[in-house]
Amino acid sequence: MTVTAIAPAPPPVRGWWRRNVWGLLTVLPLLVTAAAIGYADDVTEDYWDSQPRQPISAATNEWAQLGGARIRLVELVAATDLANYAGEPIQLPAGVLSWRAVIEFDAPDQDAVAGCKITLEDRAGRQYGTRPDELDQVRAGYPGCTADSSAGVDLRSYRTEALFVTPVGAEPVAVRITWITKLPIYLRLLR
Amino acid sequence: MNAPVSRHRRPLWRIWRGMGSVALTLLALAIGQAIIAATPDVDRSERPFLKSGPMGAEVDARSFTASVVGVRSSRIIKERGVEHDTQGVWVVVKVKITAGTEPVLINYAALHDGRGRTFLATDRLRQPIADAARTFQPGIAVEGEIAFEVPADTTGLSLRLAESSGARLMDATTDVALPPGPLWLDPQPVTLDPPVVSS
């Protein structure tokens, strides 16, 4: 009598999907996590926030409120009465105009307004700085947002005067005041 | 009934397999290193954008425009009555600069020669417009001079100006070629002209 051995059945072959199911299930949350990390540290957003993007606007003689201080533009006019240190009238170069901005502050908390930058904005969006070299002979102070430290200054009402130059044809429309610590928010005091 | 696998073949197979894994890993590393070596590094990929133009033409350097108006050279340069001599040559370049939309300082001023050498604006005397000495207001063109001290045998000079200082990564830098050929030396000491607003 011949006995034939029966070979054991081969183990069932698991398909590719079954073999890799755990790996596939892990990939999805990893992808989501990677994307979240990438967006959480968005350089583009940091750059956007470092520029003046969100203006707080106010018309002339209208108060703008920012961080516990009130600030308003008193006047923005052509400066035609500039004199040098000897009191003599100065002659501007051809093609250049000068402007004077007077800004009033109500800022008992001086820290709220310290470290500002004042610029003149024209209709084309160009910005002009204070104390231009074209007016280096003019007797003028250093315009800032904090009160003169000399005694007797009322922190609820003090003014600063800023001088600018523009090319002929430029039309000033506003004075901008920016603080690096407050960006992207800034003040735009309209003429 | 199958013959049993030879016992001494199994360890040999594992060794071969391990060596193969190591070899493939090393190959992957070598390929990666080759790719890194072939691609530009940060200094190259973030180098300044050179904006070229001939003398007299306005060159756009992103935040300002500049044109070379003239060039002088001499062995002696005079400042506030003091004469400064040199073993090389003083090159004085007159430029007209106009800021674009915001006030601009020129923080980088250099001459670049045909041999790839760079000569920064001299600090032996006070520069009227370079080294952030003057703020240029938008739309107001200002002509001024910049002094450089260069070797006597230098040729192929070009003027490079930029607002940024230091590495000037990915910033615009002018590259205006000065007149070719040997420099004509003014026998008299030259003095830097003060900057003036150009109408």
C-alpha cells in the first residue's frame, strides 16, 4: 500500500495593499503635519507684517488714536520762510520745493510714541524723509514724537515741526508716522 | 524529498546582501554629494543683480537710478587744504543719483577692474555722497563725486553702486563701464566737488 504525503497548503499570499496598509495610514497624518509646520513658519507673512500695511487715517486737525496716544496733523503747507543759522533766507535749488508739517501730540505715556519715523507721502506714493540734506543750512530741530525733555512741557499738548523737500510737481497728500514695534499698523495723517 | 540547503551557504548570502546594502547607501550619498557640488551655493545663487549701462545712461538699481557723468584722475587729491598722494592713482567719478520711491543712502560704492579686483570708495578722505554721507530724496537728482584709490596699472574699470552694504544679497548693483584705456592723469591735484541738485 502506497501512502502519499499531502504537502501542506502554501500560506496565503497577502496583496500589496494589505502588506503596506499601516505605512499608508501613517503617510496621511505625516503629510498634514509637514504642511502645518510649513505654514506655521511662513516667511511671507513675517515679511508682510514688517511693512506698513494697515493705516489708521485721520484728516487734518482730526485726532488719530494709537496705543494710548492721540496724534493729529495741524498743518501741512509749503515752507517759504526758511532761514539759515544767520537768519538769512535760503534759496532752494531749482526744481525743489520745501514743506512744513506741524503735528500735535496728546501722549502722557511717552513710551507709546517713542521711536517713531515721520515721512511725507505724495500722491504718487513716494515717501520723503525729515531733515533732508537740501535743507542742511536751515535752523531746524530734530522732529520726533516724544516731547522735549526740558521742564514745563505739557504731555497732553505738544507739537513737533518737520521739514521736507520734494521735486516740483509732487503733491503732498499725507504725513505718515510709523513705529517698527507697531507694524504693520501705522498712522496716515491726511492733508 | 528535497536535499537540505548547504549550511555554509546561508552566512555567505547574508554577507553579500549586507555588502550590497552598504554599497547602495554609499552610492546614494555619492550621487547626493555630486548634485550638491553641481548646484550653485548660496553666495552664487543669491549674488547681487548687476545692472549694466554705458556712461551717461541712467541705470536702474531698483531703489535709485544712477548715471556716470564724468571721470577724473590724478596722483594727488586735495581735501580741506590737505593733499593726499598715492602710489597708485586717484580716480574721481561724478555720478547723478535719483532716489525712487523712498529716501536712499548709497552704502556701497566700488570700482571693479578687468582682473576681477574690487576697490571700495576710499576712506582716506570724507566722501560727499558715498558711505551713506548723503540722503537722496525721491525724484530729486543730485550730482556728486566719489573718490577711489586704484593701482596705476588697472584697466577695465566699472562703477558699482548699491543701497545695501555688505554682501548685497540679491540686491541691484550698478555696473557702468568707465572709459577704456589708460587713465589720463590730471597734473594738478583734484578736489572733490560738493554735491549739487541737478535740474
